[in-house]
Amino acid sequence: MGDTRTDDNGKRLLQFLLKSSLINISVGPTRFQANLATAPDRILLSPAISNKFCHTNVTKSLPSDHAEIIITLNLAIEKSNNIIERPNLLKTDWDGYKSSLEKALEEIPVQINNTNAMEDTYSQLTAIIQQELMKAVPVEKKSFYTPNDYPSKLSNSYA
């Protein structure tokens, strides 16, 4: 992996890299001792970070036999022009939600005899709550302006 010899630690590191999804970035020699230059230092990147990887720079500016490794990543955030929709809880028909939820919940079995039945009932309950909520809460285009009284309006809508 860049050193002049392979020992048990190097073999374990190689096995770990082969099993993981981490990516090894080669940077060349990073340790300078007498007339020998070796590369014992590793840069391991996850796939998500490796997509942002630009380049490395190895400098001998440290008062050490190890070089400094500078990693450059592109962390620019791309601005999206897509309009994001969001739920508007202030305009939710809570009475309609309660009524449709009560009607939908009548279909869930009351008797639960075993763990599988409990898990199935939990899945049904969760799905029904989400489905009925999606029907009752209107979705609007995202606004970058939030009025100062928004928290009070939101808390009053639950009263």
C-alpha cells in the first residue's frame, strides 16, 4: 500500500479496505528518513466524501520526518432553482383529519394475538396516520419569509 515492505498491519489494513466501501487515496511519500522515502500515511474517504475530493498536496514544512498532507475538497453547495413544496399546518382541516382518521382506524383489527400481528397492526396504524395526514394538510410552495407571529398561529391551530 505504498510502503517498501508489507507487515501484518498492512495486510489487515488491506483486508479492511477490501471489505469496506472506503477509498484509499495515494499521495506518494509522506515520511522521509535518511535516504528513504515511504508512504505510511493513509487517506481513507467514504464514497460521499470522495465525490467532493479534488486533490492532495504533500509538503515538507513540518519539523518532522513526516510530511504534511493537505486535502482539498469541493464543498460548494449548489443552489437549486427548484421550488420546494412544504405542508401548511395553519391551513390544515383538523376536524376533517380527525373524522377521516377515526373512520380509517375502524379497519384495524382490535385483537392482537402475537408479535407478528402486533407489528402488522403497528405498520397499518402508521400508514393510515400518514395517509390521512397527507390528505388533510395542504402543500404550498416554500416561502422564504416567515411572519413573526407564525409560532403563535401554529400553537393556536392545535387548540
